[in-house]
Amino acid sequence: MTTAYRWTGLVFKDPTARKTLERLTAFARFGSPLLLTGEAGTGKRETARLYHRFRWERDDGFVHLSAGNLSADLAYTELFGYRKGAFSGADSDRPGAADRTSESGSTLYLSSLELLPSSLFTPLVELIESHRFQPLGDERSKEYRGGLVLSSPLSLESLKELLPPSLFYALNAYHIPLPPLRERPKDILPLAKFFLKELNRRGGIKKDLDPEMATFLQAYTFPGNLRELRNLLESAYISGQEESLLRLAHLSGVGSTPPSQLLKEAMEERWTYEELEKRYFLEVYKREGGRRKRIASSLGITARSVYNLLLKYGLAHGKDQGPLGGEK
């Protein structure tokens, strides 16, 4: 069973992703705040929009603020607003993001939590725990009736080191980690087809995935997650021009990881030798468009060794008739 949400570009088929969806739905329906963590490209903003849809059953009214764009001087008023006369030049009331989402019954999404100015720690705890906030210059606090989603690319453990205990423990019970694409392999092809359907609509040419392309996508680790998959398909769609199939050849030079970066990732993430071999082989396979003679030449190994690696990583197809079978 596949669950797809067209307005967010999210697909949930893999068991890991479906558990995420179930937890998200429960928090939204109960009106709880939400803390999302996940690597770049895992769909934090889209997931926040999905929370908004589940909670309010509509798409409009969603307000996104990035903590990284809030200066220390203006952060409070951007979030909570101010009243006329609060300071010199405050000639009229100005609602903040919390005002707007509370009045309209919608969701405030605050991303890059790790960059939040420290001046907002205490009022944010108040917003989460007491559902109240106080615009600058107002004598009374106001009830907050909107939804609240916060996110960070950092892990929960890292946030614990950065945030004050009051804020961390106000949020950690409402935490949902978004799994990277490499941990939800059953979603890769449904997502690819989902994105390709949108590309077909935009481009006006109906295209499908070549079998070798589909096999490669399933084997690739996608360090850039959903964003990389979407961009990779769009680039291949454009490169293929009038062709009806997206082929590996359309990916030549697209999205390749430099060997130095690959080695750096391997060292930082403590890959096994097997993992490093597979990742490097897939990068060369993609770069050479699946052409085995070129792969063999690039790696300095025999065509038979390339064929054995294709078998090992599930990239050989029934049309292959040996180490060089089926190659153009």
C-alpha cells in the first residue's frame, strides 16, 4: 500500500516511513506541538505542511519562519509582534507570526531551531507549555490557538547539547525523526514515479523510467535524500529531450560525489569496506551511464569483474549474456 500526498510531494510505502506518518497524524489530530529532525532534503518543511493539513484540514494559512533569518534584535517582535507605543517608532500594532496563526487557526513552522536566538528560549517554552504569548508592549499575555512545528537538521542528541533543558524537555516528547531515503528503500521507486508524473505534466512529454535507471535508483544511497532524487530526475528529464525513457546515460556527470568527498563521508560515518566499495562502484556506474567497458576502464578492472559487481549489486538484467553481453 502506498500513501501519497500530492500537495507535499511525500510518499509513504516503506514501513519506516509509514510509522512516521502514523505518529505525525496522531500528534496533529491531538493538537500537540511537533519537533522534526532529519538530514537536509528529508522533507521537513513538507512534513510540517502535512501536519498543518491533518490538523486544520486545509492548506492555506501555513506560516514558515526560519530561525536563521531572525536577528537577535528583531526576533521577538517577528515571532510575537508588538503593540502601538511599545518603542519609539511603533505607531501602530503589528501582529507577529504567533498572532497571525493563532487568529486564523493555522500552523506556525519554525525551522533551523538550532539557530534560534537565546532571547526566544523562555517565551517559546511558555508558548509550548502554557499555550500563551505576550506581544511586546502588551500588559497581558494572549492564548495561543494555533499549531506549532519546529525542525532542525541536527539530531535530538545534538539539540540536547545546544538548547536549555527547559526548552529541550518541552519538545523532546513530541519528537519525530525523519528517516533518510537510504533507510526507506521501498519508497524510492514510488517517489521517483511520483516526481516523474509531475515532470510529465510540466514538460508535456510522457516519460517513464528505463529498467536500468530504476535499478540504479534503488541501489543508490541518495546523500541528498528527497531533494537529490527530485533534482536528479528533473535533470535527466531535461537531458533526455524528446526520448520517452529516462536512461542512465542522461545522468552522466549529474550528482556525482567527488572521490575526496566520498572518502570523507566514509571516514566520518565509519563505513565498512563493503559499503565503500558499493558506493564508489555506483558512482562510477552512474558517471559512465552503465556502459561496462567504460566502467572497467575507469576502475582498472576486467569486464568480467565489472559483470560480477553488477550481479552483486543487482544491476545486471536478463538481457545480459556474460561480461559484455548487451552492451552498446
